[in-house]
Amino acid sequence: MPRFAANLTMMFNEVPFLDRFEAAAKAGFTAVEFLFPYAHPVEEIGKRLHGNGLTQALFNLPPGNWDAGEKGFAALPERFSDLQESLRTALPYAQATGVKRLHLVALPTSTLQADLLIGAGCVETLETSAVSLGEFGPAPRFTAAILSGSIRMMDATCPALHAQFQAAEKGVPFMPLRGLIGSITTSRPWGRKNSAAHTSDLRNAATALGSRRSAIPAIRCTRLTPVACA
């Protein structure tokens, strides 16, 4: 039987945030989630949650400067101190709400930060395309967690790469792809802009990958695991 959590950032916007806990309970929800609780006192968050008999499903770590467009920095080695500070900020809210499992999103890849969090037993789900220590080799705690099945892995392969594989599979020279205009991907050889014949919006043309193949050592993969080699 599926269980649903009300997202208090998106729902019940007709009342102030702290009043949405009661609104969710009256609507029949038994669990809630929200993006960021940090604008409100941690004691008040816990009081509203437990006072209405609700369970906290999840909330996000501080994303950085949200207004400036930051959506997190767990993948950036130079922001390690910021990640440490964000954990210190989030921990009291996790204790007040009873949240114990971290869903870590690190795009496009992550490094030492993710490996340390996994090794500390803080991560339940990891959403990324890779965890690597670069020239120091595979990330040991991440590797051990994958082999033991102690974390859930959600692949976050670049959509442009996926489109390139689709083009090769279908035998066409490229696949049109929306959503990348203005990003750094348009500076790559396959990232040229095209105007669709039947519409005025701009799209990228993700060119088909060639037929070259390489053998790459891997801890674990499936026959559906995509690999691209320059």
C-alpha cells in the first residue's frame, strides 16, 4: 500500500509555513516533507510536526546561495568546508524531526565528501553518476557500500550522453534535446544549436556516438550500463 507525504513547500500555500503541518494532518496525511526548514526555529519545527502526529519523510541540506542559482555543492571538492557547515546546520533539524537517513545528490560526480558520509553511515540513497578520488583510485567506502548493498544507488547519467546512445541505437546522426541551451554543454563539439522546423524554440543536437569500444575496469555494471570513450 503506497504511503504519501505532503510537501509543505508546494502544498497548503494559503497558510503560513508553520501552519501547514496542521493543514496536512487535517487533510489526512501522516507524513510530510519540505525543501528547507532553516528559516524557522528548530524547536518550532519539531513542535508542529509531533504536535500534529506527523512523521518527517525528508528535507534537504542547505543548498548554498539558492537565490544566486546554487542547487547544492556536495560534488565540489573546493566546497568541502561548506558541506561540513551545512551538516552542522541541518543536524539539529534532523534530531528534532527524527530524520535519520540522508539522500545525497551529487551531480555530475562526487569525491571525498560523499565517501566520508557513506563511511559514517549517514547515506541511505546516493544520486550521482560516479564517486571517484581521481588519481588516488576508487572511493573505498562507496565501493564497499555498493558491494554490500548497504546504500541505494540512483544513476544520474547526463541526459545528453543518453541521447547520444539513443541516436546510435536508432541509426540516426543526432537526437534533438531540449533544456541544455545556455549551459556549458553547448561548447562541446556535439552541442550545436538547432531550430526545430515546426517550432521556434532552440534545441541541442546530440550527435550519435561512434562504434568504437573500450574495455574499462569496473566494480559492478550491467549490460545496460552506458560507457562513452573519446
